[in-house]
Amino acid sequence: MKLAAVAATGVMALGTGVLAASPAQAAGCGVSGGTLYCGNTPNVDMYRWAGFDAPYADTLKTNPSQFDCWTTGDWHGGNNNTWYGARGDVRGAFGFVPAQVVNTSSAFDAHPDWYGLDHC
């Protein structure tokens, strides 16, 4: 198996037989079926698109939450421009939150698609 393929899955076998966690797993998150299940800051505003100037879409009240996809948008306090899309908890409307409120690692935020999360 090529090293690039191993790295892309986020799991690398170590000489001891122990597996290293992917960036998502290390943060207590996981991707299954193209969806990210992850802890997050609760009670945050969601935006209709990935920008702070976008209209309010809903509020993400739950922690942890389910994120359906990712996209790029405005730069934010997480030192990247990755945003995650989900259904809000008040109106059930779809909206985006900046990665800074989702408990993913910076390595995961850099390439969510490498770990199986769908692009919006």
C-alpha cells in the first residue's frame, strides 16, 4: 500500500500494531456515510452561506452535532476559511458555521474531503 493512500485515510499502522487516530477522531469526531459527527460550541448562529455578512439561517443549539458537508468562505478565528453545513435546531433550516465552532483539528479543517466529508 502506498504511503499517500495510508495518509489519506488518516490511519497509519505503527510498528507496535497500534493505530494512530485521524485528525477527526483525535478531536472526538468521526465521519460516517459522508457526514461529520462532532462536538461543537452550542447556541451559535448559522448563516445562509459561508460568510459573516450572510443572512441568519438558524441556530445550532446542540452539542454534539451532525454536519452534512463543508465548503470554503470567509476567513475566521480558526485561522482558516472552512465552514460546515448542518440543519439548525430552531427552524430546521440549513446553514453554515465557521470551523472555529466545531471541534475538528486544523489538519481536518484543511482537507475535510480527505476524511470522507462531502463538499456542499
